[in-house]
Amino acid sequence: MAQAVHASGRAKELVDQLRADWIGEAWDDKRVVDIRLLSRPNEWPPVIQLDYTIGDQAGRWVDTWDGEIMRTERLEAASGLWLALVGVRLLDATEPPLEHRTH
């Protein structure tokens, strides 16, 4: 069950930080295209949508993100951890996983 972490909307603050830090970021043939919050701004854990490309193939990863660092640490630390986790999942991929393909 989701719970509010900050009345001000920690989930929205996190996604705002992710968007500022990572939209347009590219490594090798991977690129972050968009990041969106799909859950309510003050609902925790947040459901985050990542749109990305690997080469010319589009991918969309929707997942619930949680963890102590995501919940309580500075937004910059949470953002760095998020990209590290995304990078581990996508680093060796030559195309989006089947469940991420958008077309």
C-alpha cells in the first residue's frame, strides 16, 4: 500500500530532479528521452515512466521505485542512484527488452 512520505510531494520532487538531471543524457547508443511521474505527487512509492532509445528503437520502462535513499536522502543522491540502476539494466542491451518495446 502506498503511503505519503512528504506532504509537499517527494515523488514529484524526485521526478523533477530526474528530469533536470537526465533527460537528453546519452551513453553509447542509449538516450534518456523523457521521465514522468504516473502516481500522485505525494504517493510513495512512486510509479515512474522512463522513455528511452537504444539506437533507433524506442523503449518505455514503467516501474515502482522505492528504497531508503529514494525516500530520505538528498534528491541529488536519489537521482544518481536511479540512473545507476537504470544503467545497470540497460547498459549491455542492444535493443529494448520485449516488455519495454513501444512499437
